[in-house]
Amino acid sequence: MLTLPLEPTDDRANPLFKDAASCAQWLGQLQLTNLQLAHSLLLTQIRELNRFPMRGIERFHTLELLRETVGFVQDDYAKKLIAKPLPLNENELTVFIAIVQLWQALVLGYQRCLQSYLAGDKQLADYGTVLCQRCLLFSGLEIFEYLRTGYDFEPKLWHQLHELYAFAEANNLHETAVGDPLIANHAGRSCREIYVKTLLACYARPAELTRSQLKLLDLWLNTWSNTVAVGNTYTVSKGDAQPLAVDLSSTHGISPVKQVKHNNTMRYLAMVPLSKLLRVKTILLQQGQTPQQLDLCEHCSTDDCSHLLAYLHQCWCEEHNTRFGERHPVAQHALLCYKLDGIYAHITGKSFTQPGRDVTIDSVARRQIETFGHMLHDNQKAITDQGHPLEEWNLENESILGARLTREDTVGGRLGYNQVVGLQPSDAETFLIGATAWVMVARSGQLQIGVRYLPGKADAVSMRAYGINLSISEKYVPAFILQAVPALKIPSSLVIPRDWFHAGRVVEILYADGNRLNVKMGFSIEHGIDYERVSYIPT
């Protein structure tokens, strides 16, 4: 039995349409050129419709008419949030809240129909499966919207999704496919497939994917979700992909099976068939077949598809939660700065400027570093006042490879996925350079990040292109030499601004003490939204 709460209807509710016919007429007059207005009108009228007392079958047909327009407007409106750093600004947050509210309004509308079905409405007697499927669909889209934007959400949303699936399963509605006029060829999808798609999409760390990758993920899961069985028992074979587990009584998504304790509400996703499918597709791409031949994508490159297939296999089918360096809980603070010029300023003790005759660092900062191993607070404050923020964060756990942090304050700079940062733990003498592995806004409003350390102690330097026929400016830019890590057999590398790399380019490196070194760039090791780490050799 469903226990999800529903407000009672209200005779005073007065939506602009009160049946499917008047809804079709209203949609025909809705102007979509003003996206914000159209979205606001849809949200207002669907909310009012949800309060309006009407026959269950008429409500269902009205909601079905609204789905296509809502989907179109939601997709266009969500483009305003593409790749936005966190936390969102006021305007972006308004857009985001409106999007998730509209998904929830649809959930409540179909849930109202489901309430009539449970009350014995004879006109809805054959609609139990489609009503459960629609409720699951829009519940999943709401959760996914939070996760791809990078915002934590109330646990009740997971509870809503799990209870809807548990209801479908208990009433034997979960395996029947439901045709959908909004999908090509009216392909049918069952409640189980919708549930599996939602769980796997959320487990793929959507905040780390580009918009084109998210579209591919959606396209592929529409087909692949039917390969994943959901059961209350599981088997494990050596060398095969491990099952994933979800507790229908929980308020979270799926977990590796090794991390859960079995109970009657636990369900297991058999991942072996999907693992084999992903590996076969990858092998066939490597052998020369095209994404089009493999029904992967009409317009994507082989490299793009191969990369995403490997990423998804790691997320879903490999023990990706294990780390080379085990993380330990710590109880200390850390100072964090960001952007290459800001990191340069806090390492050297002065803002980056074009080097002149005196290329040494500020004498006060130099003496502090030589004496104490780091700058004193007053000097760091001076750097901060020059436009290079230095924020206080709580370092929650750490390994040799990275750390998890929470900002102490609810206000501060905005950070995005794979952005370079400088980090100085309270027990360290120097700044470490890393990149954000994930970014999330907690329900408290505090920003949380995972940082992946870039290997090697960082030396701040100035860099400029060298030679004739330069295609970029001859001015210096801030950069960092990462010293070699012999124990891990990692050679020295160079961290430079994004879009500065060109294989074979010769650059001049200027150290803080005035020494100069010419080096030739080799290959790109990795890159983020504002940096690139490259190999180099002295010339």
C-alpha cells in the first residue's frame, strides 16, 4: 500500500483547463518564445490542476497531453544551468528550483490518478501499470536533475522512488511494458526498466558528464535498462561484474553489494549482462566498427563513444570505490585558493605580474617562507585583499591521492568539476595543487568537494612562449613545475593555463629566483576547465 502523502483537492481550485479538450486548446495558445514565462505558466497551472477535483481518467488524459510540452520546456530551460560552477547564483538557483518543482508537480498529478485507481475507480482499472510507470519516470527525472546540477536533496525523494517501485512490484505491475507516444516507435518500457535507468543514471556521477554525454547516457539506458534484472537474491561468479544493491526501505540510491547487509527489502541488480554488452561494444569500436553501426550514436566519434563506454563500465561494473591510498578521517582545517593566478600568489607571496628586472619574490614573503616554510597570516591577508581569495575549509578525510572537504562558510567562490585548486592543510608547510574530482552543494548550503592531488611538489613559475612565428602572446603567464615523484615513477610535469598547450612548443620558464629554463612541451597528460598538465623536456 502506498503511504506517500497527498494534499486533499480543493473546490476553490480554478485551473485554466479542466479537462483534456480545454488543455489541448490552452497548449495551442501557449507561447514558447518566452521560455521563463512559459515555464512559470506550466508550473502554476499543473499545480492548480493537482488541487482541482476531477475524474481520475480525465486527469490522466490531461496530464498525458501536457507531457510533451513540459519535456520540451524543461529541456530548454535546463540549458541555462549547463556547466555552471557551484553554488549557483540567485538567477540560476531560481531556474533550478523551478525545474525540480515542475517534475514534482507531474509526479503528484499522476499520483493523484494512482490514488483514484487504488480507491477502485473502474475507469482506471487497466491503468495501474502506466500510472506507476509515469510516477517513477518523473520521480527519477527530479532526482537526476539534482544530481546533474550538483545539489544534494531531501532523502524523501529517494523514499518516493523506492516506494513507488515497491508498490509496482507488490502488485505485479513492474514487468509489463508500457507504450509511450513520445518515444520513437512507441517503444514500451516497464516500471522495472524506468527504475533501473534512474538508479544507473544517478550512479554514473552525472555532475561529471558533459551535456552531450548526458544525452548519450539517456539514449543508451533507454535500450540497455531492459538487460538488467532486479531480484531479491543474487549470485556472484569470479571475474564477473558484481551485483549492485538497493534497499527499497532506504533513502539513498544503489551501493556495491559488498557494502550492504541483506534484508527483505534489499533488491539486487544483476550487472553481468550489461558489463558484457559494454565490453563487446568497446571491442567492436576498437576493431573499426562505427558508432552508427553499433546503434550507439548517429553523430558521435568513435573516441567519444569509447571513452564514455569505459567510464560507464567503471562506474557500474568495477570496484571503483577502492583507492590506491586508503582515505582516513582527519580533524583539521585547510586553506584553499583557486585559479592559476590565485594559487601563484599564495605560493609566492605576491600577485602575478609581468616580470621586470627584479624577478625575485617579495622580500618579506621570501624571508617568511625561508624561516617558517610558509607565509604568515598577515601577508596572506594582504594577498587576499589583492583579489585572490583564501578560504577556510574543513578537511574531512585524506589520502596520498586526494581529500574530501567542506567549506566552513556558506558563501565564497564558485567551483566547477575538474577545476584547479591550491590546498594547504593545517599541518602542511606548503600548498598542494589538485583538481576538483566532484563538487556538491549540501542541504546546509555549504560547498563540498573532492580534490584529486596532482603529483609532485609545486614550484610557481612564470612562463612565456619562446622562438619565432609565435601563435600566442609573448607575455608571461603563471604556471607550475610539479617535481618528479621517483617512488611512483612519475616524472616532472608542467601545469599551464588551458588552451596553451601545443605539442613541441618551446617555452621559457622563469623561476622566482631569476633562473631561466627553456623547455619543449611533449604531450598532454590531463586537462580541466582552466588548466592542463603536460610533459616536457629541457632544450
